[in-house]
Amino acid sequence: MCPLKSGTPDPDPWESPLFTLAAPLTVVASAEGEGGGFHAPSITDFFPPAIFFEGTIFEFNRVMLIRVIMTIVLLAIFVIAARRAKLVPGRFQNAIEMILDFVRINIVGEIMGEERGRRYVPMITVIFLTVLTFNISGVIPFMNLAGTALIGLPVMLALWVFVTYWVAGIRKHGFGGYLKANLFPPGVPKPIYVIVAPIELLQILIIRPASLAIRLMANMVAGHIMLVLCFSATSYFLFEAAPALKAFGVLTFAGGFAFTLFELLVAALQAYIFGLLASVYINLSLDEEH
């Protein structure tokens, strides 16, 4: 690479060819004077400008708008389902009941059992539906950004799980008993507790909630970047690139369509994993021995 000229600002790493599969082709097209060039997805996509109250703690931007819209949609679906509930369910009611039964039986029931899990079914259901709904916004036209792609919401959900499994464990065993059950697992030689206890403390304090939040956010960020990369490249190849490169627009569009389907799968899978791990952590807090 040629050294930067004096006074030239440092390049944005998100604009680097390392972040785009189409970089070699965009260099060729730019050399032929076509358009303004391809622009790779940027981290600024996740920090849109304020719509209202810019610079205040009440700042409202596009991400928040997406969350509000998806919350209203989710609530509307269940209000309509509740008002139209019948003894003999129709297709819409069947679909809603299948989702609720999936959470109750296949997530909470499988991990905690029916009796123990009954108390936590509402919480896990809310978490599952919230994560699923906000994840899906990433593939909805004119939204194109998951409400969980910023760390704030995943952290709030993870903290809810964190507080719940601590409260559940302390209620069951008492504060000392809960710490003893987690920090000093039976069957471990006592000298090893010097190593095990700090690791277990770190796990119940930081690792569990952090893994929930970071896993969810990272998957949604990666999905958004791949979708924007494919469809931005499609737009560039079809409308700006040299005629010889326009055929690549078909390939990038096909890639974008495939990633859209994959992102729907990831959206559902991440909701399932979040609910499943939340159930596992609560159940571990209630167990007598780990």
C-alpha cells in the first residue's frame, strides 16, 4: 500500500476493503468514472440521528421508533387474539396458542418441569416474544434494523434474568446457602475451591448475563451488516457500476435474499436460545446441588 499523504485523515476501518466482498470490483468501476462508488455498511447505521430531543436523555431516534412500532404490533396481535378467542380456535388463534405452548412446554417445561416452571412461564414468554419481535424488524422493509442490535435492550433483558435467578436462589436456599451451592460445588477437593470459587462467582455475577446480552446483539449486528452489504452492492452494480459489472447485481441480490431467509431463522433461534438459557439459569439457582 502507498503511504498516506501528509495531512490525510486516517481511513475509516468500516470503509476498508476488508469489510466488503465487492471491494476489488468497486475499484475497477471507480477507475472507469462510474457514480460515487460503493459504500460498505458502517457502524453509524446503528446510531441514527435523533428524531426528537437531540442531545438530551430523552433523545428519540430511529431505533427507538422501531422498538415502539414493534411493541405496538406485538400488543395488538395479542389483544386481538384475546378478544377473538373461541372454544373452537381458528387459524389465527391456533397460531398464537402454538407459540405460547411452545414456550411453556418446549422451553420452560423441558428445563424446569411443569410444577417448578409454572411460576416462570409468563416471564420467559414475554422475553421470547420480545426478542423474536424485535429481531424480525431487521428484515422488515423500511425498518431494516433489529431493535436488539443495540446493547441497551439485550442488557435490560439479561438483567431481568440476572435478578430473577438471584432472587429465586436466595428464596430457596437463603443468601448464604445460595452462594455455597454455587461457589462450592460438592465433590470438588477443598484446595481446588481456591480456583473454582472465584470462577463460579464471576459466572453468576457477570458471565451469564453478559453472554445473554452480547450473543443476542452480536448476531443481530452481523445479520444487519450482511444484508446491507448485499443490497447496497446490488444497488451499486445495477445503477452505478460499469456495464460489464452489472451482472454481479444478480448475484448480490440472490445473496441478499438468501441472507434474509437466514436472518429470519436466526431471529427465531436467538429468541429460543435466550429463553432457554434464562430457564436454565433460573433452574440452576433452584437446584440443591450443581
